[in-house]
Amino acid sequence: MRDISSTSFAAFGAVLIAISYGVARFAFGLFVPQIRDDLGLTTYTIGVIGALPLVSFLLSNGFAPILANRLGARYAAMISTSFGVAGLALISQAASAITLGIGVFSCGICTGLM
């Protein structure tokens, strides 16, 4: 990997934070009516799935400092981004409540590690 300036790294980090908090964490809520109708989910199921990002955020938040200390900020950000991309992909292709829940949980991990 080539070295980048601290300003470039900070700008890259700001973009990753904006994406993880803006898209990965809160995008699910914007599409709940359409997702509920497409998958035929109850309000209880949507409520449980809606709570998963907070649960995974809190769990992964405890591991974030350890991960950053062991691997460095760059690799921690890459792992976080991978969880976000995987979660958004699962949400977009979800055919059941389980797949949707795993995707939403993964997006919460993304935010917690960021």
C-alpha cells in the first residue's frame, strides 16, 4: 500500500463515516413500508429487525478499539466498509426476514466499527 497524506486519509475517513452512518445505518428505515409489503412482514418482525442495528452497533463498538489497535485504522476502516457493503447487498436481495435481519445486523456492525 502506498502512503497517503493525513489530509487525504481524514477526508477518506469522513466519507466512510458519512456512508456508514447515513446509508448503512439509516437507509433501512426509509424503505420499511416497501420491504414490509414485499416480504409480508408483521409490525412485530419489522420492529425486531429495526432494533438489530442498535444491538450490533453496541456489540461491535466494544471491539472497535481492539481491532484498530491490532490492525491499524486503515484495516479497521476496510473491515467496517466490508460489513456495510455486505449488509447493504443482503438487504437489497433479501427474500426473507432472516436475510433482511442479517443484512441490517451487518450494517450495524459497520457503524460500530467505524
